[in-house]
Amino acid sequence: MALSRRSFSALAGSAALGLALGGSGGPGAPSAYAGGSAPTGPAPAAPRADGARHTIGYDRYSLLVDGRRLVVWSGELHPFRLPSPSLWRDVLQKMRAHGYNTVSVYVAWNHHSPAPGRYDFSGVRDLDLFLRMAAETGLYVILRPGPYINAEVDGGGFPGWLTATKGTARTDDPTYLSHVDEWLTQVNRIARRHLFTRGTGTVLLYQIENEYDAHPADATGRAYMSHLYKKVRADGIDVPLFHNDKGRNGYWTPGSFDTGGEKGGWLYGFDGYPSPFKTPPDWGHFGPGGPKGGATASPSTPGFVPEFGGGWFDPWGGAEFDGKGYAESRRTRDAAYERRFYLTNLANGLTLHNVYMTFGGTSWGWLPAPVVYTSYDYGAAIDEARNVTDKIAPMHQLGHLLQRVPDFAKLDRAPDVRAEGLKVYHLANQDTGAQVYIARNDGTEEVTTDLPTDAGKLRVTVPGKDARLLTTGLRLGRRRLKYSTASPMLCLTTGRQDIAVFTGPRGQMAELVLESRAEPSVQRLDPEGGWAYDRGELHVNAPLGEEGLTRMLVQKGDSDTPLLLLFADDATAVRLFPYDTPSGTLLVYGPALLRHAEVHGSEVRLTGDLKESAGLEVWGPRGIDTLVWNGRRVTTRVTLSGSLMTRGSLPGVPEVRLPRLGGWRMRRENPEAGPGFDDSSWKKADKTSSFSTTAVPEGQPVLFADDYGFHYGDVWYRGTFTDSTAIEEVALAYSTGTQGLLMAWLDGEPLGTHRMPVPDKKTVRQGSWADTAVFPVRERLRSPGRHVLSVLVRRMQHDQDGKALDTHKVARGLTAVTFKGGAPKVRWRIQGEGPADPVRGPLNNGGLYGERHGWHLPGFRDRDWEKAEFPRAERYQGVTWYRTTFRLSVPADVDASIGLTLDDDPYRAYRAQLFLNGWNMGQYINNVGPQHTFVLPNGILRTRGTNTLALAVLSEFTTLSGPGSVRLTLLGAASGGVPVTPV
């Protein structure tokens, strides 16, 4: 509703809350690490590889970059979970645009090392390229190379070959440390080329180890951490180092281990994944205190949470979210969860904040740990298909606030404030006098109440299970705000005016008061706003979200610099993008995403995305008169607020049509089951000892797959013996990751299939599963002469080593074989995956016959295969391959995210490995789930060309087997995107 000056004049007597944006003071003296401090002042400029030397210090409030305070607002992204380097840039640009100033990345040892002494940082493993992209995007980097990373990846990131080596991992064992040193040498050779301190990149912080709580108080742990610290420093890494303390134990605080005499180069950090169904915890400097209170364990270093829950992972069967998958993770940890929990962190003085995950991605191939399936969507703010979800709104608003309003980098606890129905945190910046109030509603019903502030009582409304941020005493550029019922998002200066943005829930009325001794001139640029001046105060009123952005222009009065007030709800705020250029700061409104901006004379050049028809509006340096969007000049007009606005709307996304999948061809495999198969080239399984934590049965050979160099995917065994006359049963003991499976044949005849149980809520964390499959030997299979027992084990993945007990070394594959009624002497041979794919890496291929012979590759000739149609219904024990090709013709300027969806009768027991153009994009288990749609990343997927799809279907024989429906699914589309290079 638009209000006139007369109808709004009654607001002059409202209660007062001061709110101002911008800080005072300037940069302090730079420091190498700790020591020194700085008053509140402008934040550092966005980082880049500028060739200049930089310092990174800290005090108890925040990091100090070149003497200026920096609040780290970071998101976790794993390049190895997005095997298309072009798309790394896409996600990085989305993060920067939506308020993040930092990206945190694990580096997975197993992704880069197929064998001892062999390391590959090319192609999808190009760490150097990723770090360059981050610098080009303007993001700091938190680098986390382990050596152990956990991360829900196979072996916690340890390479498969480490399972078959001497030495206890995650200790000071010299054999283990020799491998670790080799790994860190490789990583650090790249990392030191990208250190922010050297001006050659944007690596800001570096983590050693991860969640190491196994030996915190003994000599082993201290020696191990000391070794890692000194190794990293010796390799030339000179940024602050830190560790991620699991669960706030107070482990690995400064001074807890030997750093070779160096002081001030170590930060304490901890992680936390609080349940959305519990009250947000006080884990910062202003919490309950003590060594297990979070940041209070290290009072002299800034509050640092290297991992804070941006979602949660889901196990096979979906027990974590009752079979609803990651949609339920995103629903329970939604935007309101983020506001309530992340604002609580801010209220507790945490100024280094990393959201795990911000983009989860895909655990493709054999990458996932046993505790997760292929998708690692995580319920993150950016989903697995690279779509920005509604969860981005609080991240966008808080990120831009923390970058543009420096007062939040130096807050102290202030006197307690109480408001009925709300938990209120009160903080103050002693340099500027700014007061911060965070009002949290832990109930389910909306609360409207009076909030006492230093400027008087303010009537506020906070929805159930949500929170609001309000401030007093800050500056809005050159003016001072008295109060506002909307939350600040940013304040900047562009051209010759200041711009301030305020946000709140859709439908609420924002009330704002500016202090102004002289009456200003006010223009209502949108009809929804209203204003009134009375007794030294300018009152402004605007509904949030009814017609998009509401603009009010304030001129004269106490300042000759105009102030543009912008009011937005969440959906509108995420379409407001600030961008700093050498020619000045821009503020862009309208697109779904702003990727990049440049000013060339009077011309503004923007690149970004549109998802629906929309107009563009740009505030920028004086004199701009031309707007170019994605390389095309658009017609504009100049508005009363000094912006350039398009005349009319730009078109949205054209229709993306996906073909029906047909033309399938099929072929059965597993010739290994037949008695006449030639296995002479297979390895003899005749070892008698192992470094595995699984005991070798007395009198039997080692059958563990890892001991013979087979670390990923399926493994075959063939045991040859004579005389089965008296054999009644064969018992096959085996050990796998979650959802492992075993199939057996005697002389080519199926004995049966056995699989591990689906985890429930009590066993979702169990990484290794062992059982014995007992199969009767039918009378017709009992005879003298030569016999062959063939066994296929879907070994799944290695356990992680969270407690430093070498659990990644638990056996995978057969562990023992016994017979009832006889005791034949068996000669074993074993075969698993072939050499690592030089392009796709060691985690792509397993040991199926078709994989070893290239049936998954695009160039394989399948013309002699049998034609097939879906749905299928057949009973068969073993593997059947299906192949087809399809062609896409997505418009060149459209970024379409496409998935493969499989559906069938949930009773049917079978699983399928999905190969797109030779890339193993994951595993579908029809009768377990919950995943049915698999993201096919552009670059691997040819969106304008021909693609080869192969399914390796493993049927259990216990039921009819599919596949049923197999189809392409459009998961998202936008006009724009980034150029994509095929991989």
C-alpha cells in the first residue's frame, strides 16, 4: 500500500531503533601472523593474484589481512565431486555472487594417486586450475589436503594402495609418514604457487589433518601433528595453519604440540552439525566457556568453525531422512534454519565461518565412502544439479552484509536484553558504538513483541523457528539511521550516492527512521513506499516483496550525498548483486545470477543468467549510458535514482527438449563363471600374510582384494579343485562396505546370491560389513574330476578411519572359504580392475568383464549385440550390459542440467552401474534406494552432440530383474551459463 506524507505522519512518534551501515577508523599495522590489532574500518578488497605481498594476521576478533579486518564467509566445494573443470567456475561464480568471499576445498589423496609414487594433477584432477579459477573469481581459498580428510569418501581420502602397506595410519609411524610426505610434497608444490601472502593466488588458510581425536594427549598424536606442521612449513606454505577439531573437544589449540619454535601461525578451529530439532548452541567466545565450549578453548584466536552444517548426508536405504532423500535434508535445514543457527554463531563472536556443504556434488564412480550413496547433494544451498535453491537467501544477505559492513568484524558482548517469546543476543562494536541485536524464535509460532534497544523499544515480528538481525548506531554512508524493522543487507557507494538495502519476510511492513536535523528531500520512486518528516527524523515505510524492489531516494538534509533506500523480501534480495570494478562499484538488480561485470568508459558489460523473463537495473559510476548483457547491447533508460534500466524485459529460457531413450542393445557377460574360462593371466591368490586389520584364517591363503592390487569396484575369484563328490555346502566368508554383494557359481551353475543388509538408523555409520554366505551344492554338481568355484564380490568401498584404528585396511572381498562334507585343496586366482584410466582416474573402473574390455567406452562396437527394449523382466544371476546412444541439441546460450532417472517395481532386486561416455556416474540399487535420479554433468555430457550411455546391470536371481523405466530428466535450465569444455 502506498502511503502519503500525511497518512504516514503518525509514525513520527514510534519507538526508536538506531541502524547505520558502514564503519569508522582505518587499517592498522600489518602483522605476519598474530599480534597487533586494528580498529573497525573498511574490509580488504576482494582477493586476486595481484603480484603484491600480503600479510595475514589475527587477534581474538577476526583475521587481519594487510591490517584490515576480514570476516570469512566461506562455503565448502569439492572439485573432485564435480568432474568437469568448466563447471567449477560456474559454482564458484554462484558462490561469489551470493555473498561468499571464500571457498573451502578438500584435496582427496585417492583422487590423485593410483599407485605408490604416482601422482596425477591433470584433467579433472587439476588443482592448479581450480586455484587459478578461485583467484579469478575473487574468492579466498581454505585448502584442506589432509592427508586424512574423511569427507564421506572411500577410505577417508586415503588411496586404495595405502590399505596394503606397512605402518599405522594417522600416527607418527615412519612408513606411513614417508607416504604422507610424498603426498604433501606434491600438493604443496602447487599450493605455494597460489599463496595470498605472495600475491600469486588467494590461498588464505591451510588445514592439516582433519577431526583428529584419536591421540590428542599422548606423544604419538603430538609427534604426528608436529611432523605435519613442520613438513608444510618446510614446503614453503606461510599462511596460517589450523586443524578442524571434531565436536569441540578443545584438542589442538595453540601450544598443544611442537611447531618448531614458531608462534602465532596456528589457529584453533572446530566443527559442528547441530540438529535442526534442537536449540542452536552457543559455541563462540560468548558461550558457556571452557575448553569444550567451542571458541572458548582458544580465547586469543578468532572464533573459527571450519565446518558448520549446511545439510547432512544420507546413507543407502535413506534411513537418515526416512527414505525421502536430500529433499528432506533441505527441508529440515532450510533458510530459516540457517538464519537461526548462523546468526547464533555470529552472536557468539564466530568470524570465520565455513558452511559444509555449500555445493555437495556427486560421489561418482567408486568415490563414495560406505556411509553414502552416489549423490552427495547434502541438502546444500546449491543443489547437485547446480541449481541455487531457496536456502541461498540468508547466505546471500549475511555474506554481503559481512563484506560491506565492517562493524561486524569486531563485536563484544553487551548487556543482556530480554523480549517476551524470544532469545535475544546483544553485541556492540566499541570503536563505532554500533549495537547488534539478534532476536531468535525457538518456538513454532510467530512472535510479535517489543525488543528493548539502546534507542528505545522496537516492535518486531519473528516467525517460528527463525531469527532476525537488527542494529543500532551504525552509519548508512553519510547519514545515520535511527531504527528499522527490516534487517540490513549491505551499504555501498556508487557514483555520487550511497545505497542501502534492507530485507525481511515477504508481506511484512518495513519501518525505518533516519536521523536528520534538517528536513531532506524525499522521492518515492515506487508507489508502495511512504515517508514523513517530523522533529529531526525521517520516517520511511515500505511493504516487503509485494511488487519486487521498493526504492526511496533521500537527498539534501544533513548531507549533500543522496541516499537510495532499497527494500526487498528474500526472493527479491537474491536478485541484487554488488560488484566492485576498477572503475567503481556496481549494484545490479534483476537477473537470476550476475557472473561478471566490467566498466569500459560509459559502457557496462555484464554476464549472468536468466531463468525467466526479467528486466535489468544497474547503479554504477557517473556517466554510464550503455548496457551490454551477455555480449548483446540492450536498450535502456536512465531512472530518477540514477540507474540504467532496460526498456522492457529480457527473454527467459527457451524450451529444452530431451529425447526419449531407445535403440538399446544388450549382452550378458560374466564368462568368468564358466569352467572353461582362461584365467591364466589372473593373479595367483597365494599370499599368507597381510597388513590388513582383518585376520588371515589359519591354513588358508590371503584372499583380500587389496593385497593383490585391486582396490576399487568388483572383484572376481576362481578356485580350482578336484572331486566334489562329498561336498554338501560351500561357505563363503566375505567383507565389504555397505550394501556389498556376493554371487557364486560352481562349474558355471549358479549357487546363489548373498548381500549385506540395508542399514537402519542404528547402523548408518557402520563402514565395514562381514558375513558368510552358505550355499548348498546340488547333487548333480557332485562328481569326481576338475571343478571351478567362481565368485563375484561387489566389494563396495573402504571404511573411513575416523578413530585412527586403520579401519580403512579392513578386508574387502573373500576372507575365507570352507566346505561341508569335504576339504578340497583349492588353487585360487583373482582379478579386479585394470590399470587406472588415464583420463577418468583410478576411481572410475571396477573389475567386471565388460569394464576390463571397454564395454562402457563410447568407441566400443556393439553392433552384434542383441536389440533390447525397456521395461525388462527376466530372472538371471550375473551381469547384463545395455548400451545406447542419444543426441542432444541444447541451445548454445542455455545452461541445462540433465539427469538420468531409473524407476522400477521396488521389489525387484538388481543394481546398475551407470556409464556416460565412459564415465562411471554412480550406482543405482533398485530395491534399496533412495536415489533414482543421477546428475550427468555438462562436459561429460555433450549437450550439443552424441552421447553413449551404458548400464551394467547386476541381477540377483532372487527376483525378476529390470531395468524398468530409464529416461532423461531436465533438472534445471538458465540462459547464460559458462563455456563448457568436453572432458
